[in-house]
Amino acid sequence: MPAHGPSRKSPGAEASLQAKTKRGTAARWLLRLVGPALLAVILLRLDDPAAIGRMFAGADPVWLGAALAVNFLAIHLKVVRWQLMLRARNIHYRTRDAWLAFSSSLYLAMTTPGRVGDVLRVQYLKHDLGATYAEGLASVVMDRLFDLYVLAGFVAVAMVRYAPVIGGDLWLVSWAVGGATVLGPLLLLVPGLAERLMSRAYARLARDAEADGLARFLAALRAQVSRAMVLTLPLTVVSFLVGFGQGWLAANALGLPLSFFDAVCLLAVANLMGLLPISMSGVGIREAFFAIVFPAIGLTASQGVAFGLFVFFVVYIALAVIGFIAWQIKPPTFSASR
């Protein structure tokens, strides 16, 4: 009788899989270029695009330094929240290692399409603590869910604030999309239904053959709601307010008379739009929204685009630099199977 061993793919099947993977990666990168293309169109349509350069050149260094410094506080708050989520499952991650893992994931998120950076944290947990993939993935998913629901609350306030600007069908569609975004993930918390819906998706995400991986993942996910929510939810609100405050500091650096409340509303909607898979870190999408809203609050479209680009450099590029340094200090370790 022939010996039974591990199944091997034929060379033709392996080549076909590699070609399909390359096509998928190329398609994701092309999709991310929609945002930058939109930004190029916006810049060409501005009456005075050179005003953006003048605003950047005249930025106040004190306000700019304050805005850049806030990045460290923003990261630390998110690291503490992640640690609280892990402790709900009796996983204790040292602050230094958690800081480096989280920051490195930010760097990878900036340089790759999709949410690859988040999954990197799972790899760090496996390497440093031996945590199962299911447990690590649950902490990352719940981390994102808290962000999503708190952001949705801020966006609801912003939609009321800018109802005269975002009116008609766009206003209704925005509320519908926001509602679906909030309600959809709740299915993960429904016993039985979540198992049926998630089994195939989890198999594709996890890759590692862990016994009862999906059950562990869902159990860890639901535990976050009952054990960690009392602390992590307020901490999420504070972290968002710190991030919005960073945008307000950036506006002051440019000399924009933007109130803190308007900064909160503008950045909340921009952050939600940044989740669309048609840009890298919301580039182009954010500037398009600001170019529409700024004239309605007594400013110009050029100022809106300048503010969006300034936030990109002060927040996203700065975080990528911090993440790059963290990557050099503690580079991730990947197994041969990955």
C-alpha cells in the first residue's frame, strides 16, 4: 500500500497559486492609488495650490513640536489599552515589549496595503510569550472594534454638526453605512451564529493549525466585553480625544482658526473615511472631505487640503518613523511557514 504522507501541490498548481497571489497584491496596491489620484485632481482644481506650500513654510514651530510630541502619548494610551485586553485573558506583556510590538505594527501598516500591521502584533505575542494565534488575534480584533464603536459615536456627533453641509441622499447614505458598520461586528458575539459565519474566514486568517482555534478566538473575544470593557472603553475615548487634540494643535501650527470641537468632528469623519480600502492612511479621501467642508465653516478649500496633508505628515508619517525605529530595536521573527 502506498504510504500516506503530507499532500504536496503540483508545480503547476503552486505556480498558479503564486500568480493569483501576485495579482491579488497588485490589485490591492492599485486600489490604494485611488486616494492619491483623487488628491492630484483636487490639487489641480484649487484656485491657489501654492498657498499650501506657503502655509507649510509658515508653520509655527512651537505648535508643530507639541503636535509631534503627542504621538508618544497617543501610542502609549493604545499600548496600555492593549495590555488591559491581554490581561483579561491572563496574558501579561511587558510595557517595553508591547510598546515596540505596537509601534512596529504601525510602521508595517504604513508600508503595506490592508491591515497587515495589526496581524504583526499577533506574531510578536507568539514569539515573546508563546500566546496562541487565536488569543493574539482576538486581542487585536477587539482593539479594532473598540476603535470602531467609539469612532462611530464621534462621527454621529459630526454628522449632526455638519448636517447642513452633508445633506440629502449623502447624509442618509452616511448614516446607513455607519449603522451597518456598527451592527455588523456584533454578530461575533452571538453564540452559534458567529461559529457558522466565521469558520471559513478564520481558517484563512489564522493559517496556523491550532486545536479549537476558532473556539478559542471567539471565547477570548467575548471575554473582552465582560472583563476589560469597564477600563478599555473610557481609555479608548481618551485616546481619540488625544488624537483629535493633536489635529487641533496641527491646525494652530498652520494658523487656522479651528475650534477644538470642529477639529474633533472633522477628524472623526476623516478617520472613518480613512478605513475605506482605496487609499493609504486616508490620503486623498481626507483632503477631499476637508476641501468640501472648510468653505462651509468660513475657511477655504486650499486651507482644508493643507490641513489634511499637514495632519498626514504630523501624525501618520511621524508614527511610521517611530515604528521604523522600533522595528530596528526589536525586529519581528517569522517562522519558515510564514
